[in-house]
Amino acid sequence: MICLPEWLTWSNAASFFNSAFTTSLIGALAGAYAGARAAQKITERAKEREQLISQIRATNAATMVAFSAFNAGAALKKQHVQRMYDEFENAKAKLNAYKAERATGQRQGNAEYVFTADMRTFSAPLAPIETLKDLAFNKLSAYGRPLALVSVLEQSFIGLREVISKRDALIHRFASGHISKELVHNYYFGQKLPSGDTNQEFPDLVFAIHSYVDDIIFFGSLLCGDLVAHGNSVHEEYTKRFRKGAPNVSTVDFSGLREKGIIPSDSQYTDWLNAFVKQDFNSKNAGSQQ
């Protein structure tokens, strides 16, 4: 049996809890708790607001870096690569026509096919891929296709540097006389050599350079579009929660370059595009498919 002090009675306890002191104490504690909860909510709301603003700013930065990568490829294509590719294809078509005319007797005599070899060299483009990777993988909440695009862009730039370097080395062999003048067209067009062998290195390099540049242009433009879509999604989320104050989302217009044929058609990349399903955006995870 528990013995309680004589003063601890139900009557005294009721008087204590109903006293002004107790009522004030409980009210003060409740007010302090409510104040702390309100302050916590304000802090959390401010943190969410800053996170969304930072996400939009990082997305804008990534869009501009992706555009610089795209522009590096587009500029190289306009200045050097498209002309190199077209002239090579035209010269090869003329050679095939010449050989067909000789084979059918339309062209008589033993005159060799005369052509002008394109020995012009150019440098591989530079792009801040490391900056783009840091933004995409460490600063953005995007997932799926945008991240894959950053990786394929990096590989395209690496591949382009390698094939441009190999073409330069082969041009040096032509110019230095390591390949005799009589055999230049065989190596240049990948025609059969007197030995019966065929060396396709030079035409393969021309094709690879053109292909890698198109990859940089196509995937760079696609990445810009995905990043803009991601930024718009975060902007919508911010507006829904906080109404005003979000930075504007950077945009890029490729319509003129598409009309000029600088950007390859989607049909050239159907398999790659079909590898990614459409994804929705939200403030925590974001991806896109155009």
C-alpha cells in the first residue's frame, strides 16, 4: 500500500492545476511550442524557396554550357566539315562515274582520273564538358535522358578529337611523300591497291568526322531542350508554392538552324531516342523527352 503525504489530496491537486500560475505556465509552454513550430516552418519554407531558385539558376547555367558545346559543333560543321564531306562525296561519285564509263567503253584512252585532294586541316573544337558534367550530375535534380545526353556529348567530343588527329596524320603522310603520288587516289578514296588490298582509312575518317560533328549538334540541341523543360518545371513548382520571385528560365531557339539543315533530322537517331520513355518533371526529380 502506497502512503501519500497528507497534503497531496484530490482537492489540493485540483486547486493547483486550476490555479492562475499553472494556467499561465501551460499557456506559456503551448505558446513557446507553437512559436517554435512556426519558426521551423518559416525556416523550412525559406530553405525550399532557396533550393528551387538555386535549381533554376544551375539549370540556366547548364543550358548555356550545353549551348556552347552545340555551337562548337555547329560552327565547325559550317566552316569546315560539311564542305569537306560534300567535296569528298562529289569527288568519289565522279571517280565511280569515270570508272563506269571506262568499263562500258564510253570513255576511251588511258588518261588517269584527275582530282584535287582536300588536304586542309582544322582543329577539334573545345567545349567545357567538365563544367557541364558537374552541373548535370551534382547541381541538378534532372534524371534519365538529360544525364545520358551529357555522357554521349562527352564521348562525341572525345571521338571527334581522335578522328581529326588521325586524319591530320594521314594528310601528313600524303604531303611528305610516304604515300607515292601514283597511289594517293587509292588511299584517298579507299580504292583497291596494286597489291589487291584495300585501305579505307581516309574515307572512313571523313565519314567519322562528319558523323561525330552531327552527333554533337543533335545531342547538344536535344540537351538544351531537356534542360529548358526541366527549368520550366521547377519554375512552375516555385510559382505554385511561392507565387513570385523565381528567376526567368533561359531559352534557346534552334528553328533557324534546323531550317538551314545544320541540325540533323530526328530520323537519324530513332533508335537512340526510342531508348528513353517520356518522363514527368517535378521539383525533386526531372527529365524530359521532346
